[in-house]
Amino acid sequence: MKFSAIALIRSGLLLIIGLSFLSCAGSHQTALEETARIPLPVFKPPQSSDLPDYIIDFNDLLEIKFFNNERFNETVRVRPDGRITLLRIGDLLVVGRTPHQVDSLITVDYENIIKDPDVTVFVREFGAPEVYVMGEVARPGAVAYKARLTATQAVAQAGGPGRQAKMRSVIIIRQDKGELVAARWDLKNIVKGDISRGDPLVMPFDIIYVPQSYISKLSEFLNTYVPTLLTPIDLTVRWFYYQELIKSSNK
């Protein structure tokens, strides 16, 4: 159960690798001012004990499997309130819990209904991928990713830039060919309605950082601040660190 979730997360991350910022921009490239790169560590297969358990999220599709009691089997999607509804026991809060924790809760609830319930919870589909908008925006955090989502659209979904936002120095960070890549974009005129300079497309799990002051040396920013935010770790668990990064930004 844990390895299937990690495998799907790995697949989502590998979709990012191999795509450059230039290929993801619109037909106009003049808004891209600078790029910088730092190497990521060589992939090393992690020990199973080091991998975190998957945490159930909104819109995940769960299969509840009862062995020897198939009439209670269900496939349910996590609602916007973080709950699922099961036969005979009603609503159960599952967001923020691991599949193992959920099957333990279900087992306890059904002990008064069936004899020796044997329950397993499978995550069959994961919720929509996300993009993380941080810094000087109204609502820092995750926004839903959809095809052809642009940087300014993502910022808008995060409530728009704050008063001190420097939209001339928006940073987009992603993985590409074994490196962590940051590109600085001038989006000031785009926010004002001038789309002639191009609005860059973003990819799942991108980090969009809207600073309060202009970042003049992108390489210095990348080397000084990003490694402290994204601890050099194996690619298969980097997604979980993105989640922790978003949680800390909302405090």
C-alpha cells in the first residue's frame, strides 16, 4: 500500500523532469529575465523505513476492501470536508490520516457489526496535482493544477499579489534533468493586462515565489535560500517536503 502510493508520486514528479522553462513559456519570451541552476544529489534508493506514509488528501479515491464480507466493500471519493461516508457507520474523517490509520478506524467501527472484520484501504486515485504559490500573495499555499495553467493565473488563484509584491521579480522553481532550476520572470505588465510579453506555463509541483523586494542575483538567491527550503533528499520523497513547505508558509 505504501509503495504503490510512492510509485504514483514518483511518476508525477518524473513528468516534470526534461521540460525546460523556455518550452513552457508562451510564444513571446521577452519576459524571462534570468535562469539559474544548482545540482540535485544523485538518486539513491531510499530504505523503506525512511519513506513517509502517504497522507490521504481531498478528492482522493479510496477503495475499502472487506475480506470475507464483500457486501461492505466500497469505493468512495474524499469530499471537500475531508470525510467519506460508509455503510452502517456514516461519516469518517480521513484527510490527514494514512491509509493504515483509516483501515484501523474502520475495523474498530465495524467490530460491532460483523465478526472479526478484516479491512484494507487502498488509494486508487490521487487528488488533482498542485502548484505552490508562496511569498507576497493573499493566500499562500497550494492551488489546483490544470492544463495550460499560467503563472499569473496561479497567483490569481492564491488571492492575487499583495501590496508589497514585486511582480517584476517572480521566481518559478522546478526540477529539470537532475537539477533544481529557478527562473525569474517579469510579470508586472501581465498583471496590468498586457499579455504581449508572454505568460509562462507552469507544471505540477512548481513553486511560484512572489518576493517583497527585487531579486537582482538569481544564482545567489538559489544557492542561499532554496537549499534551506528544499533539503537535498531523494526525488521520491521531495513531494512530501513541498507539503511541509506550504504548511510552514501558512503559519
